[in-house]
Amino acid sequence: MNKSTMGTFAAIALVLLLWLVSWWVSREPGIMVQEIQQSAQQQNAQQVVGYTTTTALIRVTETLLDKPGGYLSNDILPPFSLLDNMPAWEFGVLEMSRDLALAFRKDFSRSQSQSAENAFLRIAQPQLNIDHRSWVLPSAESEYRKAIGQLYLYRAALVDPKQADSQFYARADNLRDWLKNVEKRLGSYSQRLSASVGQERFNTDLAGDAAARQSTTAPDKRIVKTSWWKLDDEFYEARGATWALLHYLKAIEVDFADVLQRRNAMVSLQQIIRELEATQQPLWSPMVLNGSGFGMLANHSLVMANYISRANAALIDLSELLTQG
């Protein structure tokens, strides 16, 4: 075998190796709902309000760092720097986690608007907001680890009667405020996914208020279409966000059980969870397809948008139930 042939085989072997590594690190983590619930049972803390939701935030954030291949969004060396699906998935998870951490800091851990912030959450929440692509001084991973450490301290304080300053208040108004933020997040994902098929949209920015104004004028109609290169990024970001939200709502089902049952809203939450579970079905295609709405090929973005829209509609109904006395 001459050197040229050996070089060819070596190049092919290297490409196959890099492809296998890329496939391995791009696998999405599974659902950890049972693991989170069992964690509360093992610690005899299932009856401690807030323990399960805090555990969900900890485990989901840890998964970003400890899944196969670790955290990829800030990698600068190939083949990891060439991947985009998993970094998009990570960003979706991170966005949902940031929203929940903020809700912890300003709502769940505070009894009223004039109450003091929790010391652990005051540190943890900003550390989750570092640029997810930062790779040095400081790296995103190091800051997220510090945030997780503070969340562990907060969770430990919840079960310690001597630390009365650390509380989790499961009230309807707290839950409703967080759900309102989730509604906006899911609405954005639904619109961005639907834009996989170019469509003309009317400008409804000021609808419903004749006195409303905006900074600059905008056309009455515009064509909205996602770039072909961004289709998979939008899809996987939404998939990561719904994966994280699924875990958070399952934890809410435990910690806010009394509130939900009193408003007869438990079944509404369970329907939302059912829709989110559908977003996590395996994608059997090797790539995100972008067929037309009723064309011969599937449009995975529109399918995902459908599930998210249904979950969001049920979420709006749930918020209304929580508003009622």
C-alpha cells in the first residue's frame, strides 16, 4: 500500500471519527422527571414547598454542563465549534432556566414587594445571565457552576427550620406572574417556527388600543421567512426550551398542588404537560425538513409550532384560572 492510499484511508478514518464524536455529543438528554421527584422522596423533603421546583432548576442546569460532550455553546475548537444544533438546544434550555431563576429571585422567595431578597438567589440569578458563548475570564461553565452551588444552598435552607429567611411561597399570584413570562416566550417560539414557511403578515403591534404609539413607523404588511440556514437552529432552540419547561411544570405540579386543586386547574396544567411531551418525540429525519404546509415533505418546524401553540393556549387558560378568586 503506497503512501497516497494510506493517506486517503487515514483521512476517511479521521472524518468518520469526527462524525461519530459529533453525533455522540449532539444527542439530546432524556426526560428526568422521575429522577427529580425521587430526589425529593429520598431526602424526605417532598412535603417541603419549593424543594421539587428548586431541584428541577438545579438538575436541568447541571444537565447543560454534564451531558455527553459537556457544554458546547462556547467551544472554539473543531469539531465542536462547527456544531449548531446542540448549542441552539442549550440556549433554549438556558433561556427557560434564566426566566425561572428570575422568578425565584423576585417572586417565589419573597412574601411581598417590600420583603428582602434571598441572599443565595441574589447571587445565583445574575450568574446564569453571563453570555452563553463566553469561554474565558470568566467562562460560562464556571459561572453556571457557581449559580448551581448557590441554588444548592438555597434548597438546603428550605428544609432547615433555623433558616427562616429562605422560603418558597407557593401562591397563585407568584405562579401566574411566572406563567405570563412563559406565555411570551412560547409565543415567540411559535412565531419564529411558523416563519419557516414565508408568509405575509399584517402589523398588529398596536391593535386593541387606539391611543397606542410606537417609536418608529412600520409597514402595514411584511413578508416574514426564516433563512434556510437558521431553520434547524430555531427548531432545536424551541426543542430545548420546551424540554426545560416540561421539567419545571412537572415540579410546579408538586409544589403548587394545593393552589391548582383549589382553582380546579390541575387538569389544565396536565394538558400543557401533555402538549410539551409531544414536542420531545424523536426526530427520525437526519435533518430538519422544511416542506410546504400541505406539500409532499414534512415541515418539522410547523409541527413543533403546532404543539407549542396548543401548549401556550392552554397556558393562557391556566393563567386566567389563577386570576379568578
